[in-house]
Amino acid sequence: MTDLLARMSARIPGTLPGLLGIEITSIDATNVRGQLTVRPDLLAPNGFLHGATVVALADTVCGFGAFANKPPEATGFTTIELKTNYLGTAREGRITCEATLLHGGRTTQVWDATVYGPNGKPIAVFRCTQLLLYPRG
């Protein structure tokens, strides 16, 4: 999976995950980990980490997992549903995310993720459903 991690990480620059500074740190058969450093431009006007930043990290980590676990004949995937519960926040430091594959079907995948604050405590739980895409015809 290390070669896969390198190939997929090379696709991040120039995309939203690249702009946010998201890094994918590991991928295996059913788990993916990623992280980002909290910066002032990722905060909401209230001074706390913007919720969309948390969702972008979790959705990106799950997306890497979906791509790594898609059937060979699938050409890609797209997120069709997501839900996030916020448990805390951060103002600085590094936040991390760990995602786990719950369901790996031919048509959909379901992923759960937990985002952790710099102190290691969960700041969000996330679940998404990925639709696998296939060539037409």
C-alpha cells in the first residue's frame, strides 16, 4: 500500500485537500489515517476551527480509502451522503483522522471516521457513503 499512498498523495496538490494542507499518512486494507495543521485561515470568524475543515479532512481520508478499496473494474467513486457530529474543536495544532471501512460492496462503501484534536481527544465523528462509479455501456 506504500506505493498506492505515494501515488494518491501526488494527486493532492492543486485540489481542495492540498489547499487545506491535508496529508494522508497511512492506508491499509480497511483503515486510512490523515492529518492537517490548524492555521488561522482554517478558523471560523468565532476563532474556532471551521466545521467545513473537519468535514473536508474526514471526507478526504474516507475518499482515499474508497479509492484504495474499489473493485478493479470501478473507475472511481463519489460521496453520496455524509454526516458529522461535533464533539469539540481546536484553535491550533495538528488534528488527525482515522477512517475505517464498515461496508465494502460492489455499488457502495460506508466509512466511519473519527477526527482527533491536538490533545488526542475526539472532536468529531463522521460517516459517509461512497457510490462506486463504473464505465457506461
